[in-house]
Amino acid sequence: MTEILNAAVSHIKFGNGKITKLEKGFVTILFNDFEKKFAYPGSFKNFLSISAPDLSEKIRIVIEKIEFQEQELNRIEEEKRIEALRLKEIQDQIDRDEEIAKEKLKRQRPGKVMDGGVRKTCLLDNEQMAGIFQRVKETLFSNSNYTQTEFDERFDVYKNYENRLMSNNEYYQLIVNIIFYSGFKAATVEKHLDTIHAYFPDYKVVLDYNLEQIEHIKNDPKMIQNKRKIDACVKNAEKIDEIVKEYGSVKAYINSFEPNLNEDCLNKLKKSLEKNFSYLGGITSYHFMTDIGLNVLKPDRVIARIFYRLGLIADENELFEAVKIGRAFSIATKIPIRYIDVIFVMYGQLNQEKLECICSEKNPKCQKCGVKIDCQYAKENGMMQ
């Protein structure tokens, strides 16, 4: 902005003058018989004006740029503050849960199975949990057909899921996928994905469907012919449209709950999702929140099975206890929960390209498992060799 040197200016108190010097953060202005130094460009916002319209516009742009940078810094600091509060809330909840579990363990003999087939859980510190996750990841890689670079390229993307930016339609497409995967085997859904996405490519497209078109979708042999799921996708397109009209965007709707602030705010969002969207229930709402980057783990039955075998939850059906354990792994490893989620899922899910399923429901490969020393299932079934 050296072009403002010698430019005519006016001060609300000192009158007309001329810029004689420009240095970092300051301008010197010569008035009738004296000079004064002013902050630059801040003084042009309140006290000074410059005569040349083109220079006035340039200074305005500089001021806006600085204000935007300050706002961004403030936003980043606020996000850090909220994140610190959220992590503290999670850790406090884990600490409370551990204290409760310790009290229970005082009244129980360790290493046995309780009546009814429910196994006692074990308590691990952060170092032990981080070690388990590291060995799971190493086992998954060593039994895959990936190079280290390929493995990292496939999975490191999940380290950047938290608070990721998504369009309104990407939220809708995510809900569509969750609806069809819910209760179905992944392999079944994947055969029909192209057809599903062709019929539900954009919520605005779906809004224009008439009854005849919807019936055609339900009767297409290439489609998963589940009328409730198809109707849910149509209803959810309408709901997305309502939310965008009310809040401006789906992201703004989600942010209105401040879900990263604490557990209570997250639960309020969860309840709202379940109320507003068809087919988003107790489990699938967690799937949605995980996939949009919030710090929750999908209460997946694969993950619950692994956590149960490791003795981290008392029963395979305690899906929401599995969510808490997932958070504990995230804190222990300092790794985003979406990455924790996908590594454990791959460890126990069949038919994954280039990956070997280690902890399958039937005939798990305990001889290859990197965490069998920690595994209650392996100990109880004589698979420690």
C-alpha cells in the first residue's frame, strides 16, 4: 500500500492532512503545522478518511481482511476451548465409569464368568488401551495385501473426519446409505448401490418424485425392494429441505446443538435426529454422527464382539457401552475416533478387499491375533498357543 504516500486524508478532529510516512502498522500524517502517527489500517475505520475513492476501497479491503483473520483466530481459539471441555467431559465420564466398575469388581471374583453368561469387564489404563489398539492395527496390516504406503493412504483419511465440511446433499446421501445398510449385510447392499444412488442422487431430485415414480422404484428388480426404506428416503428428502429452509443448511442445524461441547449437547442432537429423520434410531443415529465427524463410535456389532472378547464390555449386546469404550480408545491413543472405529471394524468384518478378517464371529483366527494375550475369548477357548 505504498501508493497511499502523499495521499490527502481527513481526520475527524485534526482536519485535513497528507500521509508522509508508512511503516508496518502505522502511518504518519502531516497536518497544518504538526505531524501525528496513527495505527494503520485501523484508524481509517473510525477516525481517518482518504480522499481518493480507489485508495479508500483498497484500505477497506485491507481492514476487512484483517478483521476476517482476527475472527478466524478467535474461532480457532474458541474451538480449541470447546474441544478441551469436550475431552474433559469424556474423560470425567470414563473416570466415573471406572470408579463404578471398581466398586463392582470388589464384590466379584475376577477371571470368572457371571451367571447368565455375562463376562466381567476388565479395567485398563490409557497405556494398555493404546497398546491394544496398536497391536490390532499392526495385525490388520501384517495380514493384508497392502504395502505400508497403501495401508496409510486407505485409512489415514479417517483421521481427518472430525468436523469435516459436507454439503446439504452429502448429508442426505449419507442418510440414504445408512438406511439401506441398516439390518442388511454390507455385501447385499453393495450389489445394489449403483441403483440406490441413481434413484436417490440428490434430495432436490427426490422432492419432485410423484407417487407413480415412487412405485416404480419399489418394483424395480434391480433395487432393494424394501418399501419402508424407500419411503424413508423420500420423507428424509422432505425433511432435509425443511431444515435447509429453516436453518440455512444442515450443518447449521447440527451446529445449533453444539454437539462438541459436552455429552448432554450430543444427546440432544441424537434425540432430534431420531425425531426428525425416518430410520435414524438408537443405533443408526450414532452411525450418522460418527460419519459426519462427531466424536462418537458407531455401536457396531462387530466392534461390540471384539470389545466383549477383550473383556472390555460385559455383554455383546451392550452396544452403547461399546461407544464409551471407543471414546476411551480415542483418548488413550490421541487418535480421532473415526479411525479407531474403522480399524476395529476391519479387524472383525468379513469380505474386505485386501484385508483378512481376524476376529470373525465364527472361527476367529486367534493364532494370528496380535491381542490374544488380552483376549478373554482366547483364554476361555484354549487358543493361547
